[in-house]
Amino acid sequence: MLMLANPHIGVANTQGLYLGHRKVHDLPEQAWELRQRLLMNRQVTTAVFENPPRHILTEGLVYDRCQVGVVTGVPKAHGLEDLYITEDEQMFNVVRTQVDVVLREGVAVINALEPAAADLADLCDGEVIYCGGSADLPHVAAHLAQGGRAVLCVGQQPMMCTGDQSRPVFEQAQHSCSANGTLQQVLLTAVATAWALEVPLSVIRAGIDVGLPTL
């Protein structure tokens, strides 16, 4: 991804801890201390954390509040029985943690195709940007009617929508919403997250072109 080439961006995910494009650590199962070091690094201006359910349950989030929180979905409870999570319905209260910590001036980016999307949006102190699906989804339609933002597929093209206004993400139709469903959702989520961070559209386009193959 283009963003990883920036040495001032730190990323901690299930594959490791990165400063810019350089991997500096493998992250063990218990990695709270290493994640905290990323926040304490004075050279890092933006920190990105992946928070799997097991990490949330065993270690908690490494930060108290965040500018942007992204929820790609509510997973099943499989594999968490040792933490007394045995029913899928319990997972909502795990995933909501990321939405609960979004600042009032921040943004929650929520997968609009997630059945619990509307319930998650109601928990956010800040703004919400939906990503995925279309304006035909009832909660998305209501959100847009109130002047909210969403990144959707409109006429097979990814669009940035605000209220009843929309603009295409790309000047040309090189990225269609008609192909790989998973890759499509990655694209829409990436655009929504960058938009939440007020990244200029030209930079969003350049980053997507580098980071994703043609859909």
C-alpha cells in the first residue's frame, strides 16, 4: 500500500509491526507493549492498529480514544470459548469497543452490509461513514437523507456520497464494483477511511492505484 511507504506511519496488525514499509517486529499473541511503543514513537504521526476480537478481549485497546475507527464486520464467536464467548450474539459487544472510543470530532467507518451496522452507528459519539452496498439499504438511505456520508457502488462505480450529492472516486472506470466482492469491499473501506482522515481525493486515487489491482 502507498501509505506504508510513509516513514511517519506506523502499523500494527496480525502480521507484524511496521514503520513505513519496514517490518520491525513480529507481533506475538500478547503484544500490548509493542503496540504501545508505536504510540510513544515521536517519529510516528499516524498509527494504524488491527484489533482482532481475541486481542480486544485479552489485552484491550492500546489507546483510550481514536480519530477514526473502522469496523469491517462482526465475526462469529468461533475459537473464543476459552474467553467465555460461545454465542455469535455476544460478538456485538466485543466489536462495539472500536466504535465506543471514537472521538466526538472523529469518524467511525462501518461496513454497511453488516446486519448490525445501524446499531453500531448509533453508538458512535462522532460522525459515521458507511461503506459498501448501495443507497437502497434502509439505514444507508436514512443516513444520507440526514446529510451523512457513504462510499457506495452507484452504477457499478465506487462513489463518495454526501446527502443527495455524489462524486466518482475515479476519473475513469478502471475500478468496477462488479468483480471480486472481497476486493470491492476493501476498496470501498480504504476510500472511506482515507476520506474520514481528510486525505485529498487525488492522493486517495494514487494510493488505490498502487495498492489494489484493477477490479
